[in-house]
Amino acid sequence: MRVLAIESSCDESAAAVLDEAGGLLAHELYSQVALHRAYGGVVPELASRDHVRKLLPLVRRALAAAGTGPRDLAGVVYTAGPGLIGALLTGAALARSLAYAWGLPALGVHHLEGHLLAPLLEPDPPPFPHVALLVSGGHTQLIEVRGIGRYRILGDTRDDAAGEAFDKTAKLLGLPYPGGPELSRLAAAGTAGAFHFPRPMLDRPGLEFSFSGLKTAVLHALRGREIDARLKADVARAVEEAIVETLTVKAGRALQETGLATLVVSGGVSANLPLRAALSGAAARHGARVYYPRIEFCTDNAAMIAMAGLHRLRAGERQGLGIEARAQWPIETLAPVGDEQRRADGPARGGVIELDGTEQA
């Protein structure tokens, strides 16, 4: 089975071709960072318009690189949510149109399920069951993963995600967009112990996260000071240390509470090298093994969407001719792959467009 995948949930346009036997044959990605940098963040309308311009050329390039034509495909899969609704609709409309023209099934894929399954693209994929730490600009979650579609949320953030804390702190320091990677690079030059910021919710049991207070602590630390290069580096290092320690301790607790010996770390923040080092050390202390996607598949990409979509198409999932796009989509509502009760051509999967979190058939 071979699938074409399209990703357009936020500010990356991407296409990929994945073959069940041959693996990843091609993946193309275009980042909109330069477009949004002047505004200090993603402008949804500009993101949607740029997807319209870039997606079809990326699809053509991916198909050509994979030596693949419509007759070689078993289906077209695309990111259906969660994400920016306008951006999602551009990819969904293109995918649904191509599938209709080629006489192929189309299937909307959950963006976070794509992140969870990204490590399956590696030569040594993680086994099931495992604990997953999904950490990005919009999500920080600990999830018990019993199989594809079998997800139980162990802990979630009560406010800001870890990636959001990176970005907001970077903005306070005057760093360019995207702030998270810039802050991490700056942190490498910082002095250890120059600042100490709170480790939210580590002083109590449980697996919940809270990062909104970190930005406030940074704001107080900067008040009345001259913000020079040394101060920026020291603050960046202290912020990174606080986030890394919080994520590491909570991930260790999740392994202990579940009794599982495998940790999967995915999402954009999983590319952070100090975080990887800390989590690998913590996993070893718990007698566990940790798996990551390669760096290029940590951030949004179509290869991970292809992986999730291929498994669900192979299990027989299909949807109707409608376009599916959801701004909000709790991952625990997904049907397990292979489950007899999975949705197929029903109103829960076909013809759904969520504009404000309200489902419309």
C-alpha cells in the first residue's frame, strides 16, 4: 500500500509519499517562517494563502521524487485537525479534490497522532505499549499509548505549553520569530546558576503541567535591568533548564506510575538537545529506553501524516466525499485501529468542518 500525504495545519506546507514495503519514498516541506517573522508570529490568513500557493507544487515534487503516479496510490491522506481552520481547509480541499479526480479514498488524519507515530518512520521503531511525551508549541501531554488509536491522557498542561513558554520568553528577550529555537541556541552561551526560575507543579504529585508562571518570573527578573547579550544568554539558559527539568521529572513519574519501560518523545520541542540528553538519562535510571523521531520529523511534516494515514487506510477506514477540518479534536476520541466500531463514512468522519469548535455535519 502506498499513500500520498498533505500537511497544512499551521505554518508548514508539506507533502510526502510513503510505501508500506518500501518506506518513505519522498517528503517535501516549505516553511513560512520568513513570511511571518515580520509579525512576530503566525498570521492565520497569510498562512492559508501561502498554503494555496505552495501545496500543489510540493505534491508534484513529492510524486516525481517517489516515481509515483495516481495509479500507484491506495489513497490520499491529509491533516484534518487540530490546527488553524483556514490552513487545514486548504490542505483538506486539495487532498479531497485529488482523491476524487483519481478515484481514490481520502482520509483526514489527526495531527497529534501523526506526531505520536513519527518515530515509526525510524529503522528501530518503538514497541507498544509505551508512554509518550508530546511536547510542542501548542501541546504538552503525557499519553499512555497502548496501540494506534488507543490513547489515554496521563497529564496535560493547564495553561501554556512548553513550546509556548519558550516562545513567550524569547519575545520578552527581543529574539526574532520563531523564538523557541533562537532561545535554545542562546542558552548554550549562558552561565549556569545565574538565575533560577520555578519548576511548575514539581512540588506536588501528579502529571499535570503549568508553564504560564514561567513567563511572569522572567518578566520580574528582567525588570529594572539593562538587557544586554550576557543577561539574555543567562536568562535563556535558566528558562531552558526549568522547562527541561520539569518535563524530565514528569516523564519519569509517568514511567513509574504506568510500569512501562519505553518512552517516546515527539513534537517540535523534542528537537531540543538538552531535553533529549536529560530524558535519555532519566529513562536509563528508570530502566527504560527512550525513542525520538529524527530532528527533521520533530516539527510539522507530511511524513508523519502519511504514517498515521497508512495504518488507518490499511485497517479499512474511509470517509465520504465531504471535506474534514477540525480546529479542535481531542486525541482520546480517536477510534482504535482495527476496532469494529471505528467510524467509516459516518457523520463523525465525513463532511465535518469545525470553525469554532462546534461540529457541523
